[in-house]
Amino acid sequence: MLSWIRNWLYALALLGGFIVAAWWFVQQTSSYTRLDTLIHKHPVVIGEIGKVASIKLPLFGYGLDVNDGRIDPDFNVHVTGSKGEATVRAAFVDGAIADAHLITAEGHTIPLVVPR
């Protein structure tokens, strides 16, 4: 009777491990590195929130679009700076940032790149 509970607990632990591994993996990609560089160096980001102190990817703050054999990620990261906080959303196509915008704490949306 209790074996099915143990099996479900093992399955849930395995699923949790896969979720955390995927979250860690997307932070190791070149796309995430490009986004990190954009956020740290973009004059709009610096002007709105100051010098960037941290960039955090929430556990489910990413998505993967699979098209024609390629994987295009998109990210929704939380950025903390010396003057405030904001959210940056970015979409990638063929390894390049196709669209990115900053959402301020007040809810204003500011484009960071010109969409393709």
C-alpha cells in the first residue's frame, strides 16, 4: 500500500531535479551570456536602475521555442541596480537578440533593441 506513495515521491523528486537542472543549464548558454552583457552595458538600463548589482532568472523565467531544428530561447529576468529594480524580457532568434525591453517598477516599457 505505501509503495505507491514512495514511487510518487521518487517521481516528484526526479521531476524537481530535472526542473532545477534545466534552469541551471539555460543560464550557461551563450544566449543568456549575451543578455547578461546587454543588461550590464546598456545605457538605458544604467539610466533607469543605475549600476547593475544582480540579474536573477526565476525558476520558470525562460522559454524555448523549437522551429526548423533550432532552439530559440526567451528570458524574463529580474534586475537589481543601485537606483532600483526592473524586469528585462528578451527573445532570441538564431542566437541573436531579436527583441528586448525593460519594464520599470512603475510599469513603463522601454525597448532595448530594435525588433527584427
